[in-house]
Amino acid sequence: MRIEKCWFCSSTVYPGHGIQFVRNDAKIFRFCRSKCHKNFKMKRNPRKVKWTKAYRRLHGKDMTQDSTFEFERKRNRPERYDRNLTENTLKAIKTIDKVRSRREAKHIETRKKGKKAQLMREAVKELEQSISLVKAPSVLKEDKSYTLPKIKVKVSQAEAKNQPMEE
Amino acid sequence: MAASLASKWSRVGRSFLGGLDHKLSGFLSTSHEACSNSFSQMRTVLKVVDNSGAKKVMCIQALKGKKGARLGDTIVASVKEAHPNGKVKKGKVVYGVVVRAAMQRGRCDGSEVKFDDNVVVLVDKQGQPIGTRVFGPIPHELRKKKHVKILTLAKHIA
């Protein structure tokens, strides 16, 4: 018994699920559900289909390199049954899973956060370079701040009442 | 076009077999959109994947099974196409074991396997293969059906 990976979406296929398709060159494709199977029949490339792990890894949305992935490598050597080994492995699986999901979440968080700093830097640069669009250079020489002075406009009450509300 | 031809076959086939509905796999097994829910029944053309001399074989009867033969079943077939100098000649009636089927077959762990095409290995009445080599992947479902000889000849067991 073995937990496989879906060829299309890279999710885990537990025993009793999915279809495996054996091509004539003896390559086996395992699918977790008919969604993946149908996409495969349509000859879609999983690297181009947005919701698959292949796409996400390729486009840097998900973590690609980490030491926790080394634990999941496929081993074809059967291990002699040892109860201690089994127990320790099960405990290790739990902790490794926790660590890996934590790191993946962090990766996504840093990916999403990065934009703010970049926008700030761009804004600062734009201010420095194009302040002349809103403030004349002669005025800039006297008053070197990048912020424009606040101008207060007095509106008489009668005028405000006369102007009808725009619908 | 394929759909209309299939319906024509169904009308013809009704006189042969008396009312079965799975007529899609009929004539040409070389179509690439494999309808994966069809048995190998009378008139199904299957490829031969050993070196017995035959190339294409048409199923005459699926021994065992009301609806037709699946992966691992034996069939009686008539040789339609053969290599010029082979053990088996065109027109001969032979027995065969279905070793690859486009129809999925459930495994005992709950998963399902399916192959790319419908393929047969010719055997004699006792179940021993006529040829000495088989090509392509062979499923291990044959072990349960006691076709161990074919498995030993296989290059790759799926």
C-alpha cells in the first residue's frame, strides 16, 4: 500500500481513490479524481493550469526548495518491521508536516507582503523626480518640502444652499 | 459521424445478440477518444501483442460474461490480419486472453486501472500462450486468472 501523488494536480491519492492510466510505453499516470483525469484527456499541460501545484511551484507562488521535502522522497527499499521505528516515523511525520505547512504559509505571506515596500520606494522616487509638475521650481527653492501647502476655500452658506444636489 | 455509425451497428447488432447497449467499441479500436466503459464483445477488433503471427483479431465470443470480455478474460476470436510467415494464419479461429483494455478494471485496493487500447495475447485451449514474446505492459490481474506464463514473458508488469 502506498500513498501516491496525482500526476496532474500533485495532491495525494489515498488507496481506493482515483484511476491509474497505463500508457503503452508503460508509463503510469495516477489521478486523484475525474477532474484531473478529464484535464489529462484534454491534453492540458498541468504547468499551465492555474490551480495545480505544478503551476504554483513553477511560478513561485508556492515554496519549491526546502529541507522538509527531502523526507518525502520515494523509497523503494522495504524496511524490516520494527515497532519503534514505525512509532517514531509516525511522530516525525506529524512534526514535519507542521513545520512544512508553517514554512509554506510564511512563504506565501512574504510573497504577498513584499509589494508594500516596493510601492513606498516607487512613491518616494516619483515625488523626488516629478515634484516640478505640481510645484514651480522657484517656489521649490524657497520652500524645500515635498508636501503642498493646505489651501482653505471659504464657501458661503447661501451658495451651498442654492446649488441643487446632483443626482 | 462516429455516433451515427455506432447507431447503425447497434441496429445491425441487435439481430446478432438480441439487445445489448454497449455498441461503441465495435469496429475500429484505433480511435483515440477511448470510450472507457465498453466490453470486448462479438465483432470487437483487438490488436495482437505477441509474436504468434497474427496482427488483428476479431472477437467471436467472450467466454464467461454476459456483456462481454474485460481485462483478463479469455475470448474466442477469428484472425483477420496476420504476418505472412507466422504460426497463425488469417481466418483461423483462436483463443485469446485480453491483456490490455481501455475499460477500467477495479483492483482489490479500490483503485481502477485502464490502458490505452484493447489488446489480446493468443493462447491455446489449455491457456498456454502460442507466441514466445509479449510486448508492452501487462497488468498483474492475470496472476489471479492463472495466466502466469504470459506474465513471465512480459517486459513490464503494470
